[in-house]
Amino acid sequence: MTDHEELSRDLGRYGVGQPATEKEIQNWNIDVAPTGEGLPPGHGTVKRGAQIYAGTCAQCHGPSGVEGPGPPLVGGR
């Protein structure tokens, strides 16, 4: 049984919530690989990306992506 099937069964058992649809999961899946795979369509620059990271991500992942309360973004397993 997959995790999703198990969650669906448990939600029905307890009468709360509903499992996320595949579309909802896709909307929250924001992983981007070092190759750029996973980036949304469009364009940008390194400078603009640094500005977005500083304003959106650094508060959880730290200025270099490895410190802070959030999980490290680089140097994984």
C-alpha cells in the first residue's frame, strides 16, 4: 500500500480532511535540481535569483543554503 493510499484510508477512518490531488501536489512541488530541472518556464538572471533568494528563502535556509532553521538546500545525503 502506498503512503497516499494509507493516508486516504486513515482520513476516511477518522472523518477528517481529504488527500491532496495530484494537481495540488504538483503545485507545491518546488524542488529545483542543480541542472535547472524543475524550474518554471520563463527567464531570469543570477543577480535577480540572488535577490529573490535573499528575500524569500534565506530566512529559513540561511545566506548560503546550509544554516538556519530550515533544511539545508545543498550538501544533502
